[in-house]
Amino acid sequence: MKSYRSIFLLAGLVQGALAAQADLASIIADAQAQTVPSRRASIIFIQCHGLGFGDLSCYGQTNYQTPNLDRLAAEGMRFTSYHAGSTDFAAAQAALMTGKSSSTSETLAPGGITVAQQLQQAGYGTGLIGEWRLGATPWTQGFDEFAGFIQPEEGRNYFADYLWRYAPESILNETNHHMETYVGKEMLFPNVGGKKGQYLPDFFATMTVNFVRTHQPDQFNNYRPFFLFVSLPAPRSSTSLADDFPVPTDAPFTGENWPQAAKNRAALITRLDNGIGRLFEELQKLQLTNNVAIFFTSACGSEKFHDARLNFMRADDEVSQGQPRVPMMVRWPGTVPAGRVSSLPWGARDFGPTAVKIASAKPPASFTGISILPMLRGEPDTNSPVLRADHRLDLDPKAPQGQ
């Protein structure tokens, strides 16, 4: 009898141990579920300055190619009726940030509501690389980190010897051994003294890749998604005549029978395209490809060139109701259908509500734009009930549609 009782006792202990193990596994699973919330997508919004339909081969440019931007379009959705919000850069950026239409004189005041603030409150890490110039400093408008230019004239120098930086907990106080915030001008020593050792459009591409690598939503960042706004001060010209595009080299267009400004601009846009390729490589390396929504557009339409020989660089971008029609592509594998071309008319003020919806949050009442997230998910965009009548601009059907 003892032996049987021992066997039963042992069986009971084993059964109890298995039950305890199952309970422990359940506890661990619950803890992991709490530690790793539903994986909301990170958001990257890349905005150029002065890029038009005629600058990209996916919109019809044939004199040169932009393969990485073509890939972005092929793997996502390309829009032919996206409007920047204004012909004025600051107003267009204000519309993007505030989710509402903006006048040409508007700047942001401290305490205003921006899409960055909304995403910050929703638990996103936020960063801005490039141009700002909306009055209030970016770090008071919802950006955790900033590297770039604040004043309009600063962004015109592609070999500037400094950038404005806001970097929390980035410098060590040797007195109390605490990490403190750096805020101010950070020198770019390769360009000090008039040297041209660091080309800013390339440097911004490097900083974009570094931000994604540093802020990837992994266990070290508590799986926190990020919002990165990249506002490139390119390919706009450095002069009011729109005939000078500084670039380290005009390769691979040196031998073309084009005006020098055309060679420079094509080379600059090629470098911007290469930066997109570097971003793709980093996302692939970090296995973030399917969980990052990338928006790519331009804040202003292509500049009007006084030299008629440069006309092949642009496609007569339509301006309707004072809003330039500019390229817009959205790539979000697994959510945005690949290879789709949409004529949905939407604009800069609609990005804020869309981004907040991606973050599973509710847009504030001050946002007058409309979320196009249903469209991005593949729902039909023809006569969609989610678009109000005032979003349907009176577009000229004969205007070039950027094939």
C-alpha cells in the first residue's frame, strides 16, 4: 500500500507541479501581453521643399530616374491630387502641423495643438529633422528631439556650419554626474571657415537612419512607436533666380547637354532618392518594414524657372484655390495596397487626423482636416462619404495628372 500511496503522492506532486508551471506560463504570458501592447505603427513623414511632379520618374520624369521613390510608390499608394495647403512654405507646414488651413502669415504659438503633441500624448517618441520656421520652437510644440533650421534663410545654405539642436539627456554634467539637455547651435566642423566637407541633404538622410535605429520600438525602448518628421530644405534653389542648386558633384549627369543648373538639380534629387534607399535598407535590417507608415511629399510645388531649357524639370503642377498639387506617396506594407494610384483630393491638413487615427487616438476638435486612413487601407475613394464637400477641390480634368 505504501508504494501505491507513494506513486499517487508522486503523481499528485507532478500534477501540481505541471499546474503550477501552467499557471506560471499564464502569468508570464499575461505580463508579456501587458509589456508588449498592440504594435501600433510608427510614422515617418518626409517633406521636400520645391519638389514637383516633373522631378520624379514615377510621376513621368524621363530624363533621369528616381528608383527608390519609384519603389515607394510601387509598394504603396501614389496620389495625383494631393495639395500642399498653400503656395507659402510656412503656411503649408502650419496646415500640416495643426490639421487645419493656414494663412500665409500664421506661425504657431506656445500651447497650440500640433500633430506632434497629439502623437506624443498617445505615447509616441517624436523627432524633427530639417526645416521648422513656424515661430515657436519645435520642442515646445511636441517634438522630443530636433536637429535642423529655425529661420528661413538658414535652410538655404546646404553647407551650413551649424544646426540647431534639442537633445534631452545628451550631455553629462561633471559636477553632479547627471545627464542634461543640450539646446542651442551645434557646430558642423567640416563646414567651418567656408569649407564644404558636410553636405546637409546627405547629412539629414544619415540622421533619419540614425533616428530610426535609435528609436526602433524594441524592448530597450519599451516597444514605443515613433513619429519622425523630416522637412528637407531641398531641392529648392539657393537664389531667387532659381538657377543655382549647390551639390558636391553633378555626377552622374556631368556629360549631359543640359544647363549646369539642370545637372545640379538632377544630381541633388538623385541624392535625395539615394537617402530613401538607405532608409529602406535600415527598416529591412531592423525588421520594421511592415510596421512603419511612410509619407513622402513636397511642401511647395516645383519652382518656376526663368530659363526655358529647365522646363523638362517640372510638369506644370496645377494650382487650385491657391494650393499647389504636389507628389504624395504612402507606403505601409500589409495595410496600404501596393501599386495603387489614387485621384483622391486631399491635402496637408488631413495628415494630422490621419496620423492620430493610425495611433489609435482621437483627433482634437481643432483639427478640421479629415482622416484618410480608410482610403489608405484600400477602401474605394470615389465619392467617399468620409470626405466633406469642401475637401473636393475644383480640379481641371485637362490638367496633367502625372502619369
